[in-house]
Amino acid sequence: MNALAGGNVAAEWNGYLQERLSGDADRGQFSVRRLKAWLICKDPDGPFAGRIQALYRSDRAKYPVLQDAYLSFGRGVILLKAGQFVPRFSLQRSQNDAFATVLERAMVVDALIPGAETLARRVGIETILEDHKSASMLALGIFNADDMETPQGSGNLFLTSRCVWGLHFQGITLHPGMSFACRRARNVDIHKISGSSELFSGQDTRWGLENLIELRKWSVQGEYLQASLGNRIVSGWYVIVEGEIMATDRVAFSIERFSDLDPATGDDPRIAIICQHLINRNKNKVKVELQCNLKYQRESLFWALQWQYFLLQ
């Protein structure tokens, strides 16, 4: 990061660009998958810090949008956050996409996290207890239950939580965990679940189980997530196996399945293989992914070539 100092405040900023060529069996096109930039301000001698982050995507808008805007207080194992940010829910959602081997998070994660329809963010407060030595963590959050675009909210709250344990056994590290969230929804957008413009009102409860197993240069991670929207249930899972082939090269294999409420989408599992090459210590990164249904159909084929570049390193 680039560091700036002024008075009693230190400022650091950075960002990255992801340029992608992707398509199906018949065509392909270029896109700016992500252009992110952020600014972190903190007191070098104190517990306070702040962060703002903006995102531009060519497939969604013609202008950048504000993602993060929050203040934090950290002391020892305690971290308090207030503002607009990603609630702690789901293992894969907590992993930075700039450093992940896979190009995209699993469909079930993208659809069932508490901020699925609002750029994965919500406005609220969160308390995090984290022991970095053992890699154990407990997070409890309270957020607005309504979409951020709703002009007049219901006043209801979205309660979120995530707990992770760090277990170590002779060179093998396990990170089992669980997530839970619930709200009383009123006219909220659930198009990533229903595939329509339907607005949902009623009890919304979501939970998940996760595990990450690390063994030297290889790892296996997986999750099961489920949401109950009134009397309707949607669920899904994924498993990713990845490892280091050389110091600059990684490979990953994934399989996932998501059963949503959209009758137009199939529930067949999808498989993918991803290869990644680092250039100049992660400042430049090239990824190639090939994805299709487990029961191969030509129309299910997806391919992508992505280049990522950090503005500063």
C-alpha cells in the first residue's frame, strides 16, 4: 500500500483491476470484472481506524459505487466495527477475491449471504473476538434488515453471527465453523434466490456449516448453506481442492450445487478447473477457468481468462 502521514493520522491506499475475457461455447466478450480502490486511515498510536472502498464493474453500472464506509476500534482480541461493510457470514465470503484461486464465489454463497442483493454489504455494527494465534473467531452483528436502496425501512434488524475454531494436528490444520442469520423481512429483493422481481415478506432464517483443511501446500474447503423464507427452503454446497504446483503456479478443482426457487435454472452440480500464474509476487496474476455441468451439456460450458493487476505493491 501507499502510505501517507499527516498529523496523528496515517493513510494507506491501494486498489486492483480485473480485466476478463469470458464466454460460452459460441461467443466471448471483454469486461472489467472489478476495479476496486480503497483508503484506510488510522491512528498509528491508537485503536481507531476507518475505511472507504469503491467498486466499478462494466456489467452493472456506468459509474463506481461505494462498497465500504466504516469505522473500527481494535484492542487485543476485540474488534468493533460500525458503518457499511460485509457481515461475517460464510467462509468463502470472508476470503478476499483478489487472493482467491477461483474466479468467482460459489452460487450458493453469492445468493444466501445476508447482503446478497446489496453488494454483499449492510449497514450496522459488529463485534468480533479473534485469537490470531489459534485462528479461532466469534463475530456477532446487528444490521438493517431492509435493502439499502429502500427509501423507508421497516425498522427491523438482521442478526448475524459466525464462529470458527482453529484445530492443529501434526501438520494438518482444520478450521470448522458455522454461521447463522435471521430477520423479519418486509418487501425485500430476493431475485438471486427466486430469479424474479418478487419481493419477500416474512421470516428469513439462514445458516451454514463450513470447514477448511490445510496440509502443507494443499487445502480443501467446503460449505453447506440453507435459507428458510417462510415455508420455502433453498440450499446448496460447494467443495474446492487447490494446491501449489510451483512457487508461481496454483491449480484448483471445484464442484458445487445450488437448489434455488427459479424453475428456469437446473440443479445439476457444476464442476470447474482453474489454473493461476503469478507475476512479480502477486502484483500481476493470470487465471484460466473452464466450467460446465457435471452431466455435460454444450449450453452449460463457461470459460474465462482473467488478468489482475494491483495498482500498488
